[in-house]
Amino acid sequence: MAKRIIFYTLFVFWSMGFFSGQDAFARILGEDEKLIWVGTGAFNDGFYDIAEKQFSQFLRDYPEHGKLYDICYLLGKTLYLKEKLKESRSIFLKIINENKAFDYTEYTLFWLADIELRFGNNEGARRYLVSILNRYPKFEGMDRVYYYLGLIDVGSNRTSQAGSHFKKVSLASKNNELIQASHFWLGILSYKQNHFEEAAGFFKTMMSDLKPASPPFFKYALLWLGETYLKQGKFDEAKNIYGTFNERFKEDVVIPEVLWKMAFCDYRIGHFKEAIETLQSFKPQAKDSPLLLFTHYLLGEIFLQSSDHPSSIKELNLIFTKSKENPFWGIAFLSLFWNHMQQNDLSGAHKVFQRLQKLNAFDDEKAVLQWLNGEIAFLEGRITDSLPYYFNVLNTNYREKALYRIGKAYFYDNKFREAITNLDILLLEFPNSPNIEESLFIKGECFSQSGNWNQAFEAYGLLAQKDKYPHWKLFALTQTGNIYLSLKENWEAEKAFKKVVEDFPHHPLATHAAFQLGKLFFKQNSILESIHYYSMILKGGRPEWLGGTYFSLGEIFYQQGKHDKAFKSFEMALRYLQESSPWFFLTHLEIGNLQRKNGKYEEAKRSYLTILNQAKDEELKKAASELLRYIEPK
């Protein structure tokens, strides 16, 4: 654009006959032409005071001159270069308003836009730039038009339009610095839209030209690239970027903050020693820095994670002594609380809790500690003690979790009505809660233990329809089968247990269901069905079920008169049964009976005596005693 202005002044000289020879020039030069000649020469040589004087004199003396608007343009540009922006704007506006056919209207509009930008009148500048865009598509300064429009759109938060204009700069321009500046702003726009990968791409295109003498946006692109990596959680890459900045711009005013960011990266990477050294060295030079409190907090966190609790507590307490109440107080209290908890210092933790509760602010942090105290009491089995803490957070962001915990706590406390009430509120207010399935199951258990079978079946039925967390469906089906079994509604129990076996064949509860099905079919005299399910258990090989299963198979074979098979099954049962098992002494009883039938009275007697000497079940002992009377010696 500067070349165009020089060409323009040369054209003025040519039109005056300047190159036709000095003698001829001296003879024909009029007063108007002298003013133009001296003014344009001074303008080209950078003597703007002289140029302004000559051009202004020309306008006063020759208001009707044919080159009036050409000289107006040169005067406007002279005033612009002298930072006399108001006077420059007035001259350019004179051209726009009075000469619609001016050959350099697009340049006039551009300088008007530039002046309006410098005055902060972005929308005024935008109107001039859009006019150039619409009326002069071949304007040689179109790259700067796009760039300025992009800047204006950034200021007006028109993100999409800004990005579009900056992208057009690369297509329209051969000016590498302008292209890089556009990439910088495209990176900023991407960063603000959380498109961090895209932002990093734009910032990285500028790194090849990075050097100490680079324009400011080059080096700040490096800082923004570091910030972008931080947002992505790429702490190694971020640290390397900040390290590069520190090496190339050692005297920059932001170096202390850059070093702090490097320490933060070390902390997140797990290089605690390096982070501590950098942060400790940062403290003396950061007395007035807003990062000072964050430094104390970060050191407190590092020491906490390193189990250096005295150092952590010392750093965190400095936040309270060096500042008035501020947001760092809240998170510092949370870290102090954890320091005391990790040392099993319940008294110290309680004091921190009480200090925080007395403050007027920090509702979020207060809720966190209320919740944590409730969780600690709950997980320690102090169910009643946990409830007040949960009730205290019902009107906070913890409401959903609190309703769930309150319902569960009341269930454990056998207060089934209260449990159901809170769980119903949870189901109503938070239908998408991750605890919905467990809450339905607990609700079913509450009804079940209260003897409200229909409501229990309804809760279990709703749960059986959900597949998000299949194990709760499994529990619901199992409990449904167990309840129907206890109510002697064997057909319904059979359906539930079969569903368990079909849908969850490899789960331990499928073995339980198969065992119950084996018993049900045995009672119905469906021997083949019964053996099918017992065989399924044997193939599964779960030792805790093998004793009872072998006993049940022995019973089947005994009933069928297959005494040898029955005896072998009972013997196998004893390999897996413990004395605490209800089948242990029953198995001895049946073995005794088989031995007695086979005439092996001594063996039978030993089995009966085992029951009499070790069993606690009086009915079983009575039966063994009666059977002993029938044994006759050989």
C-alpha cells in the first residue's frame, strides 16, 4: 500500500511535467503547482510538517482546483502519519462526501476504518471495511480488511465471523507477519471454544519464526500453546513449551508466572521435588503476586500427597494469616481436613470442620465437609450419626446423593417406612440417577422385610426391566424367587429362578437358582429335571454348593432304590460339607440308614453316634437315637 502512495505522488509529478526538464519546469510552474511539488516531495522524504503546510495552503488557495481531492488525500495521509487523527478523518470524509468518483475511494475508506479503530469506534470501522469488501473486491489491501474485520468480530464476540475473516487472510495475503497474526487469533478463538487440538495447531505454525526479536504475538503464541497443553492435560508438553519461553525471553515480565506454570506441570506429572524447589524459590519474588496464595495452596497439596502433613498444614495456614477471607480459604480448609484425617487426628479434623462452618461464605466447601463427615460415619457403621450430616446437604448439590444415603441408612437401621419415603423422593426427583437400580432393590427389600409382598414384587419387577446395571436385575430376580418359594408359590418361584439361570449362567447366584430348581422339581417328582439342574451345579464346580448338591442327588437315588449310587453321593457330600452345614448330620443319618439296610451295623452305629455326640439339633439326635435301637449285633 505504501508503494501505491509513492506511485500516486509520482503520478502527480508527471502530470505537472516535472520530468520534462528543469528549464521547462521552471518556466511553466505556477503557484498551485509549486505547492503540489514541494508538498509531495516533502511527503515522500518524510518531512510531514512541510507537506502539511504546503497541502493545507493549496486547499485554502485553490478550493476549485482540478486536483483538489488528490491533494486532500495526500493531506489526509500526512495528518494520519502525524497522529492528527481527527483532522485526518475530516479530510478523508470530505473526499467521501464531495467526490463520489474519486479514483482512490477504497484507500480513503480503508484509512477512515483504521482511524475509527484507533478511536475505538469498531462498528464505524466495520461499516467502512464492509463497504470496501462489497464495492472493491480487488482492493490490494484486502488482506488487512479481512484482518481488521476479524479483530472487530473478536471484540464483538462474533466468533464464527471472526474465524471466517482470519482464515481469508491466508488466502488473500503474501505478508507472512499478517498471516501469522491471523493464525494467532484463530488459535485464540479455537482455545475459547475448547477446540484445543485445533488451537495447538494454529499456535504451532508460528513456532518456526520464533526468536527474541519476534513481534509480541509470536512469543505470546508460545504462552498460549502452553495453556492449550495444560487444558489438554499434556503436562510434559506444556512444561517443554514454558521451558522454551524461559530460555528465549529471559527478561520478559511474565517469566515469574512462566516458572510457576512449570512448577505446576511438575506437580501434575508427579515430579514433586522439582515442583517444591521452583515454588519455594518463587515465593520471595511473589509478595504482591496473585499467585502467592495459590503457591501456598499448591505446596500444601504437594506435601499432603507426599504425606508430609506438618509441612502441608504450615503452608495451608499461611493462606489464612496472609490474606483476608477469599476463595482460597475454602479449598485450604478442605486440604487441612484431609491432613488431619490421614493422620487419624479426628479431633483436629473436627476443629477444621467447625472453623469452616462458622464462616459466612464457602457454602460449597461447607457442603463438601458435611458430606465427607456423613460418609465417614456411614462407612464406619455409625449409621445414626451420619444422618444429620446428610440432612444438612439436602439443599445443596449433594441432594441426590444425600437422599440415596438417607434411604440406605434408614434401611440399615430397620426404619423401612422412612427409607421408602426418601427413596421415593430420589426416584421422583432424579429419574436418571446412577443409584436408581440399587434404590429400587432397597425399596423392594424394605417391603419384603415389612411383609408387604405385592409392593416388594412391584419394586423388583421394575428393577428386572432395567439393564443398565444387570447385577441389580439378578438380585431382584433372586429375591423374587426366594419370596415366592417362602410363600409356597412354586410356579412363580420356578419362573424367577429359571430366568436367573438363563440370563446369568456364570454368576454364583445362578448356582443358587439351579439348586432351588433342583429341589422344586424333586418335590414335584420331576426327577429328570431335578437331576438336570443338580448336574449343572456339579459341572460349575463351585465347592460351596457341591456338598448340598451331592446330598440332594443321594436323596433322589435313595428314593429310586439305587442304594449304591445314593451311598456314593452321600460320601461325596461329606467331602464338601462342614459340621456347621444343615446337611452334614443329615448325610450321616442317611449313610447310617444305608449301612443298616446293608447289614453293616457297626458302620451304621458309628454314623448315628456321630450325630448323637456332635449334632445340636435335638430332633435329629432323637431320630438317630431311635434308629440305634433297631441295630442288632451280628
